[in-house]
Amino acid sequence: MKVCVYTTLLGGYDDLLEQDVAAGSEADFICFTDDADVRSETWRTHLVSPRYPQDIHRSSRVYKILGHELLREYDATLCIDASVKLRATPEKIIEDWLEDGVDVAMAAHSFRESVLAEFDEVIRLNYDDRFRVYEQLNDYAVSYPDVLAMRPRWGGMIVRRRSESVDRAMRTWFDHVLRYSRRDQLSLLVGLLEEDVALRTLEVDNFDSVYHEWPVIAGRKVERGKAPALPSGPLIADLRRARARIEELELALEELDADTVNTLRHRVEQLTNEISEGVAERSRLEAQIDALRRQVWEREVELARSTGISSSARALVRAVGMRLQRGTRQRPS
């Protein structure tokens, strides 16, 4: 199997990390960069131009998600974030991660429990335009509600087998990155599930494992904790958050003292009531919408009827007028 590891370095955002494991590997190490001055002892640099010069983030996602023509000669690839330092060779990682029958292998997110929580974190930290993120959340709540409850995957290391189905999945994923938020973790699972790609998820710590270390860049800020829940997004997302919170609290009841248990029981009741009120409110609004639609339909029927009567009346007036005219012409002088 011919394999390679590649990364993307655009806009001078990061320095290029040397990969010591390259000395014991037969794999190619390729860095796609727009900086002609980048030099490396372990990477082969390939000069590219950002597809979207005013949007370096999405330009880098072109190579992370869609790859490059140079990669078509490889049977499998390992894409890594520019701040990932490998501790194992690409051959070892691909052998361990990409089992038979697996198309894509990734690590589970170590510090986020659901895609919905990832949406909340992006909104809380202003990682992208809130209106665009809210729009994506609304659309997913309608079209992909199950995805919101799924555990997100970490995109720092992606192992892929070269195939047409994987290419289609990556195209779908990138389409969502263009259409919605540039934060690709929000749309990753939609792309993979839409094309029914065989995904393997590994329980590998995102920060430190036998395979890698991340991030290896001074000053890089990584939020290791979970963001507090935010009451944002459509009703269905709020209800899902409340249900998830109830499950967390119920699991914690067995381990806490009596006073804390009573406090949590009260909170569970509050959240349960909020869910009931939310469902009731939605039913009320849907009933109002149905009533308004009925009124519109009735007005349309009345308008059509009145238009028909008016047309008939005008036709009768014209007929009477014509008959009177003929009677006048036939009358003797």
C-alpha cells in the first residue's frame, strides 16, 4: 500500500513542524503551502495558491477535505493539522486505524459530547458569524436531527482510503463548509453519513497519545473544557439540550448527598416542565398557523367567487346593452 502524510500551511498562520518520525518512514511527507520561502528537512513542500484569497480558512479546507491531484497516486493518506507532531510513522497509524472494510478513520472528540455542544462552543467563542451558525443549526435540526446528538470527531488526524465513495463524501462535507460555517467539525458527520461511508471512530486522546502530540505551537489556545449550555437555536435543539441535561443529572443523583440530590431533583422537574411548555407552545403556534391558513383559503374562495360573480354581471350588462342597441337600430324612423 502506497501511503503519505500531508498537511496544509496557508497565510503564515503556523510554522511548519519538523516530523522526526519521517526518518524511519518510507511514506511521503507533503506540505501544501502558499509560502515559497518555507524550507523543511522532513517535508516536501508543494506551492499552491489559496482558492479564496480573502478566506484563508476555507482555502486551507480545500486541501484538508478535498485533497490534491498529487494525492491520487496514494492508496491511503493521513491528513494532519499543522500543529500535530507525530510520534508514530504514517504506516503504523494507517495500519492501526484503517482496518479492512473501513473507508475513513478518525478519533472521537475528547472534550465535546455532541455536535450540538460543538455548535454552542463555536457560538460562545465567536469562532464564526453567529447568523451563519444559527442558520446551519436550524437547518440541521430539521434535516439532520440525529447528527446533533452524535459525538463529534476530531479533525486533527484523518486517515482515508482512496475511493469514489470517499471522494463523494468529502465533496458533500466541503459543500457544507462553503454553504454554512467554516468550522468543519460541525458538518463532518453530515458528509460521511450522506454518502454512507464506512467510518471507524477511535478512542484516542486528542492532545496526547502514542500516535501524536497536539498542539505543538506556543500560544495556541485550545479550550479543553466543555462550554456551558446556551439557550440558542431552534426549539428542537433547545429540547434536545434539556433532555440531555436531564439524563446527566439523573446519572449524577446516585453519587451525591441528600441535599444536593433534592436540588438536582428540583432542577430535573424544572427542565421537564420547560420541555412540556416548549411542546405545548409549539402546538399552540402550529394551531395558529393552521387557523391562518384556513382563513387565507376561505378568503381566496370568497375572492374567486366574487370575481366570478363580477365577471358574470359584466357579461350580462354587455349582453343587455348589445340587445338594446340592436333594438334601436331595427326600430322604424
